Amino acid sequence: MRKTLCALLLSASLCAVAVTPAIQSDYYNKVDEADAACREERWADAARCLREAMRLEPDNAGNIMLMSNLGMVEYRMGEDSLAIATLTEAHRMAPSSVTILSNRAHVLMQTGYDGEAYEDYGLIMQLDSTDVTSRLRHGIIALRAKDIATASKDFKYLADRYPATSEAMIGMAALHCALGEYAQALPYYNELIRESKEPEYLAGRALCNLMTDNLQEASDDIAEGLLLNPDDGELYLYRAALNKMRFRPADADSDARKAVSLGIDPHRVEQFLDEKK
């Protein structure tokens, strides 16, 4: 998110600014200050500078993108409702902007508004059929809602047209796992991990290895994932499952409790708790 936000910040809007030299200097100065604050994760300063820039030129067409960026800064500040309101106003002003819709959909999805995010991703797919990220997220939301048909359509679209993208591989891995086809998901995770060893990919492959009785491979993936992210609750959950399969109830219990402390639903860990404790 950090890199994406800084990359998005103002790049699309500056080329549209056309003002008198005196005002232009102040406007650009505020834009530059906002960009610097964003890079340093000084979100309150970034928000202030963006608002000040827009006040300097309330009629500047580039302010639409500044408003979109402001919404993302507000989201990073933890102001979820305000961020959604800001992005909704930006969308009202530029209903065909894929960037604004993508920003709003991301915030909606991250804050639990899957239905609204699903609609936004659907609109993006209509506006730009090549947007692989939006199609992946549209499919992921469908998968969460147990709409396998829609998820399958989205993921297979990516696999057919953009097979080399991580989005296609993530989608197909998720689809196979949802269908209980763990062996078929493994090649996708192998390719994802070959490109980038992310904890979430290692966790996905660990699950597939657990479900196909490749216990040593699962153990290796869990260990490597925890080195990268020691606070990954999902990995502790899988290690609890691994320890139970290896008849280590005390270790399974410890890992299950650690998973709960890191945010995993307690109902998911019940079977791994040591009944003697």
C-alpha cells in the first residue's frame, strides 16, 4: 500500500494544472509537501497539504485526483468513514475514473463492505477489461460469498488471457482450494513463491501440503513464513494442525492459542486445543 499510494499521489493531476505563475507555485508547493509527507507516512500532514492545495484552486480540474488521494490518506489515518465519503464525492465528480473507483473499492473491501466493493469492481471491469487486480478482487469477494460460479468465471478469465500474472495464479489457487482440489492448487503456489516469497503464499502452499499429507513440506513453508512474518496468525493455525497430525497435542495447543491472540477466530482453533488443559 505504501508504494502504491506514493506512486498514485498526484501524478495524474499535476499535468492538468494550468494556473497563473504565482498561484501555480503555491499549489505545486502544497502538492510537493503532500507527496513528501506521504512518503514519510506523515498522514495528517499529507491530508492538510492536500486540503490546502485544493483551497488554493477550488476550480482546478486536477483537484478530483487530489480528492481521491486525500481519501486514501484519510484511510491510512484510520478515518474509514471519512475516506469513503471523500472517495464517493470524487467518484460523483468523475464517475468514469478507474483510479477513483479502485481506491474506493479497496477501502470498502478492507473495511468489511464487500457488497459495495463488489459493485465497484464490477464497474471497473466494465470500464477497463484489462484491469486484472479488480477482476481478481471481484472473484475473491464472490468466493467469500460462496458464489463459486462467478469466482470461477473471473479467475478463468484471468488464467485464459493473462496466465503469467500473479493475479491469475492467485485466483486459480484460491479456486482450487475452495473446491478442495489442493493438489491442483500447489503448482500455482509454487510459481507464486518462485516469483516472490510472501508469507500469504507460503501459508497457502502450507495448507495445500497439509491437506495432501506432505507434512515436511508444510513444516518448511510454515517455518519460512514465520521468519518473514512472526505475527501471522494463519501460519500458527496451520502449525497447530501440523502438530496435531504429528501427535504433539501440547505444541498444537500452544500454537492454537497463539493464533487466537493474533486475531484468528477461536472457533477455527477449537479442534487443536489440548482437552487436558
